[in-house]
Amino acid sequence: MSETLPEVPDVALRKTARLTGVWYLGLAIAGIVGFGLIRPQIYVEGHPATTLANLTDREGLARLGLLFELAIVATQALAAVWFYKLFRSINQPAAFALAMFGMVNVVAIMASAVFMASALTVAHDAALAPGHDTAATAQLMYVLSSNCWSVGGVFFGLWLIPMGYIAATSGRMPLWLGRILIAGGLGYVLSAFVAYGIAGAPAWLVMALSLPATVGEFWMVGYLLIFGIRDMPAGTQSPSRSGPAE
């Protein structure tokens, strides 16, 4: 009669998991506040004069939005590094892919922050605007910033796929968490192609494609913060280290 092997506690890995969750939560908060709440109060699509007025009359809010954009850059970079630290002993190739895709998205959002900062600069120095059309130039900077987000979304979706793969195959996290993350990552990538490939693509379709990613991300954040990561049963090996099945 076989005995069930006890789980091997991994306190250090659980601490790493919870710190990963802190960085991921910071990324979520910075994104919601900066991109979701502050940005729409500054950038008004199709209305350059209104955007310029917001940049000058509500400069403090515009600068706060820029600070949150920088917070997104910092927290995603930290989350990418800590996810690699968390998963490298479980599946190093997938952990490396996760970190790499996350860092590419960091670069895209960093470019977005550059364009937002440039919009603020132009709004207060008309000499920098071609033809002294400050409103059009500031609006263009925000359009470029938005495009950085949309194109960078390809890599944001890609980073969820290896994250979900590790969660689904390692036995260290809930199976359905991993599956939803993979579906969300694929949907996020597809949403970027739909947005640019279909003229006048309905906003609801783009949002619907990225909805599983939102569900999976908040589930991952909550799991990391509350549970960390499951212990590995004694006598077993992680998928990346196991030998061929006999």
C-alpha cells in the first residue's frame, strides 16, 4: 500500500511569491489610476484644443498621470524580475520568456511616458510645436502614447501565456488559473490585431477579447498575496528538472 508523501515546505519561495504579488498589485493599481482614471481627464480623442486646455489648466493632474505612467514602468519591471525568480526553478525557459515579454512591454510603456512628457513640454512652449500649432502637436504626442499602449499590448498578452502555462502545468497553482491566463494572453494579443486590422473595430469587441486577461490577472494577484505558491510534494521534481518518463 503506497503512502502519500508529505509536502516539502518552501518558505523562501512563498515569500518570493508574495513579493511578486505586491509588485503585480502595484502594477494593477498604477494602471487603473493612471491609464483608466487620470488619462481620460487629460486626453480627449478628436479634440486637440480640449487636450491642450487640460494640459495647461490641470497641469498638476497631468503630471500626476505621468508619475503613474512611470509607476507602471517600474512595477512591471519589478514584477517581471520577481516572476522569473519565482518560476525559474519550476520551468526556466517559460520563466525567461515571461520576463522577456514583460520587459518588452515595459519599454513600450516607457515610450508612452516619453510622449506624455513631451506633450506637457509642448503645451508650455509653443516654439517647440511645428507651425506653432501647440494643440495639434500635444494631441499627436498623446496619440503616439496611446499607440504605444496598443502595440505594447501584444507583449502584455504574450507575457501572460508562459505565466499561465507554468501555473497550469506545475501543480503549484490552480489549473484553471493557468488556463484563464493563457486564454487571456491570447485574447489580448488578438485584440491588438483586431484594433489595427479592422477599421472601426467596435470597442466592445476589443474589450471582450481582453476580459479573460483581467480576470486571470486579478486571480493571480490574489493567489500570490494570499497563498503564495503550493509546496512541491516530497520526492517529486519540477517539470523543468524532471527526466523522461519511464
